[in-house]
Amino acid sequence: MYESVHNARWSHVVEIPDGVERKKTGMGMEVKEGKPKQSWTYKKVGNTFEKDDGVQQSGAPPPRLLVLTSDKGWPYTLIAPHGCGNDLCINCEVERAWKIVKGDVTAWSSNFDLALNPSPLPRVLIGTPGIGKSMAAGSYLLYQLLHYDVERLQVVFHCFGGGDAYVSDKTTRAVTRCSDEDMCISELRRLRGHGRNVYIIYGVAKEGTPPPGHFAPTSGWGMIAVSSPKVTNYDEWAKQLQAARVIVNCPDETDVKAMCAWMTRDETPEKQAKCWKEAKKQIYLL
């Protein structure tokens, strides 16, 4: 599992400019292998980041969607009751969430006075149910944290509720599964005793149940809780830790169109157009 997630393959979806080539497709989108040459740009607004559409980049346009494929799936896909594929779809909002978390971890690890800044800023990521917070944002944070400097961060603790977790040790490149609450508590206690720097990604699995007390990060640990907007999911925990919010907006119409292009990448233009037509109906119903 560790190697599969760490070595996940990049693809991306771009919008084709108006012209002959666009007319040959079912929805004006093209799927390409690898990472794009250009990605989204962001501007700092207060203590957070917002997408900056005013910046004109030279060369290739930014993608409409990024995709990461892990052959053995992701921790979330292994525990999701409805099942999920191996493809992780990342839009500009998910990338923005990572930019914020990366800034927190970098600010902490670059600080020489750990008495004033002993841990990365705790966060709570809030988004509407069904937009892919746990699968997209949670899994993408895991991927990026596995690639973060191992000297500064050794373990990523990705959990779903208080009783199911995948613990990725970056020094041994191995994953440990904790399948109940007692195992999670024991593993957290062990990690604290070994003085490791840990980042916890906590997905609120049940409405009205914030992260339990034993998940409160110790010195040198970072944590983000991933939740729906229901206040009882996180309010008590957020107040205790003085956690800052990251609000993830819903995918827009172009995001959904790019997802359709990815899902139907091997289909005919006619089937691609049909997929988008059906998806568009659902957007307007919502």
C-alpha cells in the first residue's frame, strides 16, 4: 500500500480551445498522461489562500483536473462501504487545501523557537457532504505528506473515525493497519513514546462525533479534521485546539465536466457527450 500510494501515477484533463480539434471531442476536454506543465496559481488572503484567476501564465494553460492513480487503491477506498476506484480526482479547491496545510507544516518545521510554535497549526477542513472531502482531499493530503521531507515529518496517521486507521511510516516505507479504537490508542501512544513527528488526517466518520481526546496532537504533531459543515462534528475539538478552518467549495460545472471526460476517456465522443448531458441534468437538479 505504501509504495502504491507514494508512486501513484499522474494524469490531467485540459480544456481544448475552440476549433476543429474541440469539435472532434464529446465535451471539449482532453485527457493527458503525466503532470501538467502549468498548474493553478493562488494568492494569499489573510491567513489562507484563494485561487488567482487574474494571473496570466505563459505556455500551456492550467489543467481543469488532476488525477492520481494508485494501483492498490487508497486507504479510503479500502474502508468505504460503497467502494471507490483507484483514481483520485483533484480540482483547484483540493490543491488549495494542500497549499494551506503545506504552509502550516513548513512554517512550523522552519521555526527555530519551538517553544513558541511547537506544532503545525491544527486545522478543520469543512465541505458539503458528497463533494469528495475524504476521498479527494484526505487522500491527496496523504500523498503529498508522504512526499514531504522525511527529516521533518516521519509518520502520517490517516484515520476514519476513532477506530480505523492506516499509519504510514516514511522511514520504513511501510503501512500499519489499526482496525479498532484500542489499536489506534496503542499506536498513538507508541508513536508519542518514540518522539516521532506525526501528521494526523482525521475523517469524521459519524455525524455528531468529533475527534476523541486521545487524537489531540502532542508537541511536534500536526492534525487536520475533515468534516461536513455540521458543527457538532468538530466544534468542541476545534475550540480545544484552537483549530483554524479550511472551507472547501463545491466542484463547479467545469470540474464536473472534466471528471466526466476522465471517466469516459476510452469512450467514443458520442458516449462522452451523453455522459456530460446526464451529469449536467443532475447539476441543475441540485
